[in-house]
Amino acid sequence: SPHTPCTTHLTKSLVFQSTFIMALYRMVVDHYENPRNVGSLDKNSKNVGTGLVGAPACGDVMKLQIEVDENGKIVDARFKTFGCGSAIASSSLATEWVKGKSIDEALKIKNTEIAKELCLPPVKLHCSMLAEDAIKAALADYRLKQKDDEKVAEARN
């Protein structure tokens, strides 16, 4: 018989492993196939912050933008990413997570949380690191624009 106890056990083990791996990648695939918030905001708007980051080792490039209202709440976020499925998924998830948060709350989003939510394997952790860096860069750009406005107002007085 071709199905000895060893081959049957091995087959069941391989099926379990492949099912487990597919479950892990379900969110990555979902965000890759149905990315949220793809696009751009007006980079010249004073209430939009833009972060552009890249990983030279793998060639991934991520642009993430946030729009902040007069109360300091992030009301919109967009991204464009050139990279693998994990980089696209990390960007997509990051834009979902920053919406509705204050600047200080968005700064607390860590790459480890993104990686955990997407079940990224160790070889793809740089994708979640890029997403965290993009969030921070967008927030820094927004803050810089606000300081420039303050300096212009001071110069007029």
C-alpha cells in the first residue's frame, strides 16, 4: 500500500503546515490584493505631511501621506509603495491605523505591531520598519510645515 503510517503522517503534517502558512499570509495577501488608501494627497497643503523612505538592500520605496485637521487629528492617509507584497501590505495597514489618531498616538505605532498584525516572517520585518519610518517621516514633515507657518506669522507681527 502506498500509504504507510509514516507517509500518511507526513502528508497530514505537510497539509497542516501549508494551511498554517496560508493563514499567516492571509492578511498580507488581503492588503496586497485589496490595498487600502492608495494614492496621493496635496503635498503642498500645509495640513498634509509626506514621508518618503526606502530600503536600499531590497529596493522597496514607500511614500506615506497624512492629512491633519485643525484639532491635530489625522483625518486621511494615502500611500504609494514600490516593493513586494509585504511592503504594500505594511503601507496599507499603516494608513488604516493612523486614521483617527492624534499625532502623538500615531508616533506610538511600532513596526513590531505592524509585523505582528500581518504575521510577517523575519525576512520581511524590514517592510514593517519602513512603514514605521514612513509614518514618522510624514509626521515630521507635517510638524515642520506648522513651524514654518509659525515663523511666517511671527515675521508679520
